[in-house]
Amino acid sequence: MTKVSIDEIVAKVDELPSLPDIVVRVMELTEDPDSTAFDINEVINRDQNMTAQVLRMANSVYYGYSRRIATVTDAIVLIGFNAVRSIVLAASVSKILKQELSGYVMGEGELWKHSQCAAVFARLLAKKNKYRSVELAYTATLLHDIGKLVLNSYLSDSYQEVLAAVNEENIPFDQAEDNLFGFNHATVGGKVAEKWKLPRDLVEAIACHHNPEQAVENPELTAIVHTADAVTLQMGMGLGVDGLMYPLSQESLDLLGVGEEQLEMLMADIVDIFIDQDVF
């Protein structure tokens, strides 16, 4: 296998599209304390497809409102600025996350399904854990495997080598990536997040989601992303070849104060949500 340089990987990151202007603008507005629901509504309504996706997601069982949400303004008022920002981001990245990743033996749509399932679980875990920003947990988890889009082109010809290392050396997939390439999809994902000018703690959570004990900026957020990723893989959501040999960090569970019984309860709570196709 030809050794890949970090410069080649960074070049691939630069080839990825930037976040659409509408997403950047919505993120700016939701961070501005002087913004109103009208301001955000005006931006989203410029894109009919985005408007439809916001309304579809806002009306899913994920948010659990009994009455129908008919307008973007209603959605902003009822589920909040941060939740609408999460939906807009999810809608914008869903297309690239739905790609087939032959290098990870993931069919079309599998990475998206896993990412969304993990993000939904992270939001629920953050809420139960009284984490300061459930939507930040959702966003970080939604994007945690974004680096796979870059590494996939290299893995498509060499994943058998990586998989052999996993089986023969009894090591996690990301460690096998490290051994063969000198970096893994999580590290590359951090580079993508930096390119998109996402917050530092979110960049760290993506880059360290396989090694949460390395987080220093926001260890709790990284622990949530790691736990959500591991648990949804255990549930069989988007299980590519890298889902094999994925250890769940006890240190993360201890940091979050989550035991086995609580994890099982959370898993039971999200089954109905995963059945609702509007979530995807």
C-alpha cells in the first residue's frame, strides 16, 4: 500500500465543500443575542428545500410536539434557536453524509443513518445528564465521522489491510488506520471542522471521539460524542467494518455519571424515534 502523507489528506480536506451560506448565516444569527425569530425565518425561507426539511424535522417525534408546526417561525419559537440551527446544519450535510463509503463497507445512506442516530442519542444523553448545550452535543455527534469522507478514497483499495490488522492484532479500526496511514478518520474530521470554522470544543470532540481521554477543551462534550457513537454501533446503526472492535470508554461513562442501567433505559427511549423516517 502506498503511504499517504498528511499533506495529501489536508489537500483532500480543502477539496470538500464549505458550509452553504445559508447555514453560516443561520449559525451567526443564532449566536447573536439581538437576533429575532423573524430574522432567522427570513434567511431559511429563501431556500424552499431547507424550509421543507426544517418543518419535516420539527414535526418528527424527535421533538415531540403534539400540534402541527406549520411555519419556520413557529418552529423557531417552539423548539428554539439552537434546535433550528441543528436542523439546518443536518439538512445541509445530509447529502454528503449519504454517500456510499466502499472503504468502510458502508452502503449509500448508512453513514447518514449512523450519524443521525448517534446525534439523536447524544442529545438525549446530554439532556439526561443536564449538559449545558444539548444542541452542541447533537451537532458534534452528527459530524463526528465526517473524516471518513476524506479517508474513504484511500481505504477503498486498502481496507482489507486495515481489517486484517484489526483481526490479527486485536486492535480497534481507528488504531489500525493510525498504524497504516499515520492518522485516522477522527483526526481528519477535526481538520474538516477547522475548515468550517466550527468552535474549538466541537473540533476537539470530533478529533478525539475515539480517544475521549485526550480531550482537554471540553472533556464532557467529547465523552458524550464517544458514548453516543459506541452505543449506536452496538445497536447496529450504520455498522461498517470500523464498527468492529470499538471499545466503550469506562472513563467517559464515569465522567458522565452513566451506568449500564441508565444506558439501557436511554436505548429503549430512542427506539420509537429511530422508527420515524422524518428524523432521517
